[in-house]
Amino acid sequence: MIELYTWGTPNGRKISVMLEECRLDYQVYPVDISKDEQFDPDFLKISPNNKIPAIIDSDGPEGRPISVFETGAILIYLAQKTGKFLPADPRGFTDTMQWLMWQMGGAGPMMGQAHHFRRFAPEKIPYAIDRYTNETRRLYGVADKQLANHDWLAADQYTIADIATFPWIARHEWQGMELEDFPNLKRWYDTIWARDAVKKGFEVP
């Protein structure tokens, strides 16, 4: 059994979608970040960077429990545990990892800043709004170009790179983006949203 500590954010939904896609048994423990529950000492034992999501797998390596934080690490761990959504061949593995890192290091942080400055910042700062909205648009363009000749972001198959990226694109309206401006990305988005496991994962917590 996997314990999932999460909240209804793009990063949280990466992992609930992955758990649903892998058909793993899991128990959800909501961590309400609006109430600063991510700073609870018990949660910090699992996720020392005070960020959701995090997991505890009671059946970890050698049959011993293991806790994992950071969404990229969790996705890789679950992919390796189940043998799903991460190609074993070196080229496919490397292609998937580079697009996962693109999401972790670029798309997620930049789109998250667009969310903050467009929706949540107590003061509207035009420079910040323009900077992060424009960078988000550039990143959408990168993905759209990749998807012009590929069905998926990496390795010509549905992988953890797609699972990591999708929840951020699902918040396109928050970022000031119109999917119609990125037809290849929209096709990819519609295809993923049609998956039952994705819909179920988006209902968590």
C-alpha cells in the first residue's frame, strides 16, 4: 500500500494520475497547503522541503518501507517499481528523462510563477506578469513543436514525461494561454484528458 500525501495542485495531480495509471493501491492523506499543513513536523519527516506531494511505500525495496518526495523522483520510483511509462532501452529512457527534466526545471516553475503573479499575488506587478506569461508561452511553443511530429513528448509513447506535464497544461487558463494557439499541444491534451486514469487522478484529493 502506498500512502499519498497531497493536495489539489498540478504537482499533486502528477502523482495521483500516475498511481491510477499504474493501478496501484493507495491511501490519500490530504495536506491542506492553504492552512500551512505542509509545515507540520510529521509531514516534514516525509518531505523535508515542505512541499507536496510525497509518498510512503510500505512495500519498498527489499520489502522495507521507503518515503519519496519531489514529483520527478516519485514518478521515476513508481515507473521503476511497476515497469510502466519509462522505457528500458537507453534511447527511450534518455528521451523520457530529458523531457521530464524540461518539465521539472522549466515548465513547472515558470507556469507556477505565472499562476502566482496572475492570480494570487497581493499586488499586480506588470513586469512579473509579462515575464512569466511570456516564458510560459515560449514553453508551450517548445512542446507544440515537439508534438508536431510526435504523438507524445518522448520516446514515441505515453511516459512519465507526459504525466508530469499534463497537469500544468490543464491550468492553461490560469496562465493566460489559449490551447487553440497550439494545435499540436491541444491534440495531445485532448488525448490525455480522455484517459480514465487521468480523470480519476484529477479527483484526488
